[in-house]
Amino acid sequence: MRLKTSAVLGLVAAGSLLLAACGSSSNSTTSSTSAAASVAGSAASGASSAASSAGSAAGSSAAAGGKGKIGVILPDTTTSVRWETQDRPALEAAFKKAGVDYDIQNANGDKAAMATIADQMVANGVTVLAIVNLDPDSGAAIQQKAKTQGVQTIDYDRLTLGGSADYYVSFDNTEVGKLQGQGLDKCLGGGNKNIIYLNGDPGDSNAALFKAGAHSVLDPMTNYKKVGEADTPKWDAVQGKTLYEGMYTAATQGGGTVDGVVAANDGLAGAVISTFAANGVIPVTGQDATKAGLQAILKGDQCMTVLKATSKEAGALSDVAIALANGETPKTTGTVKDTVGNRDVASILETPEAITKANVKDAVDAGAVSAADLCTGEYAALCTTAGIS
């Protein structure tokens, strides 16, 4: 499909209005002679793709520059701080080191904004587009539109069910849930206990995997009784707190108890912890190894979190994207089933790690947070005890 000049100008103008709100970061580099030579070997395999997308901005950029251009759209700044504090800088460093053109932007939780950013990126010559979808339908629409213009797409962190991504880069998300279930079991210490599940966004395919993983561990344990379960729209901690308080009230009427909570991430764990003053401290799980989550673990308010080392995930994404931009075939470790699209997606899945008070240092060493940021104020002495300096 050829974009008309007026359409391109319109997209660029619309995109420029979004830059301030969405927080963009881009880099422009000139391909070196050696880089151009390395791409030249793939000219034959790329010829048919160039022909099918002749006249498109993405196709012409790849052909003229010798290297493609990479676009990455992060989802928001609210569901987890990791997107801007960990993923963006790790990706920027990798792309700069490889000398490829790139554009990283954040959709700030707005599906329409993400679609517009994607259009703008393609119009500006992106040949590889990685997204963290905000929901499967909007993500699939972005990928299909990019595909018609010769742009290869990557699902990052979340698989777009029903989408058309060429590759998927994430962690083993069922294993994340299993680690949460195992962690809560260890923190509860045996005996008959009542537990609540505060799950993630029902529109996030990863949230379903976290939930399934946790249930696969805890459901067979007959000493545990589920007294409440809810999905949290958009991973919103405020809604999560309201949902938890409602389940807690219902479960404790008539003298009942709540003894532990499977909270799907650190933000939701924080929502549960905020009720402790009134309801008492109980074991709570988490995920993402955020600063707040790790501090809560050091303090004893949160029993564990799951570290998904961004350095690994972002490293895998940059490897795939750079290979595609250079006309090469990325190395993958297997496939993941898209149950809606009924297809197998070539994938790289990294291994998550359970973090408790005993190994908080692992999260610091992995770069999830710096010791200087973590060990402030009342946490300085706790960090010393945990061997963090």
C-alpha cells in the first residue's frame, strides 16, 4: 500500500502533538560501510519483501539506508515503573551500541495514541515494530496494518492473541504464577488457611498465565481455601484496593479470616499492604521486583516478588529487532501457541526468579533497582542486614 503525501503529512502532524504527552526517545545514526556490507548479503532474500512494499516508507528506508529502523511502543507508566526506568534505557543502550536507527515511545495507556504512534513510526521509516499491547484487539489491528506495509512486528512481554507478530519475546509467564503460588505456600507455613487471589488485567494474556500458574500450585493443596478472587482492570492499584477490601469484608463476616493473598504484581501487593493498618499483616505475593516491592519485602510487609530481569528481556528484544533490521533471521528458543489465532509464534522466553528477603540482593545485582535508590532512610539498615551496599 502506498501512503499518499497528504496522508503522511497528516500522520506526522498528528504524531508531533503526541510526542510531548507520550514521551518519545529516538536516535538517528548513519550506517557504516561495514554495516552496509553485512546487509548486502541479505539483499536477495529482502528483494521480494521490498517489491511487495514498494513505495511504502518502511520499505524505502530499509533499501536506501542499508539498515532498517526499529520502533518500540511501551504501554504506560502506571501498571509498572519498569517500562521507563528499566526497559527504555536498556533498549536505548543496545540500539545505540548496534548503530541502528530507533524510535521508542510510550502510549501512556491510550489505545488510540498507540495506534497513531505506530502509524507515525511506519510513515517515518520504521521497518521493525515492537509493541507491548494494551489489549489483544488493538494490538492485532496495529500489527495487521504494519504488515500490509512490509513492517515486521514483535510482541514484547505480552502475546497479542489473534495478532500477526513475527516474533514474541517475554518470560515464562506460567512459571511466574507458579513461583507466586510456591512463595505464598512457603510464607504461610502450612496449616489450614484462607486465601484471596487479586489478579491482573483480564485483557492481558500474561495475567491469565500468572493466574493459571498460581492455581496450578495452590489448588491441589487441600489445606488452602479460596475465599475471594477478582481480576483488576488495567492493573489499576486503586481499583485493586477496592476489590480487595470488598473480598476481605465478605470473607471475614461472621468471624472468617483471610490468611494470605496472591497479588499478581507489586502494585497490587501495595494496594493490599495499604489495608494492613486496619486488618493486620498477612503474607502477600508480588511481581516485577520494583523499588516499592523490594522495600516492602525488606520491611516484612510483602513475602515475595518475582524478578523478571529486564536486562534479559530487553536484551532478547534488542537482539531480535537488530537482527531483523539487518536483514538477518533471529535466533529463538521455541514457539508459543496463539490460542485465538491458532498459530505458533517463534519465541524467546526468559526464566523468572523468586525474590524473598533472603535474596533481595539478586534483584539489585540484576539491575532491577540500584542500591542507592533502594537503601534510603529506614531501609538503609535493612539493606545492610540483607548484604546490600
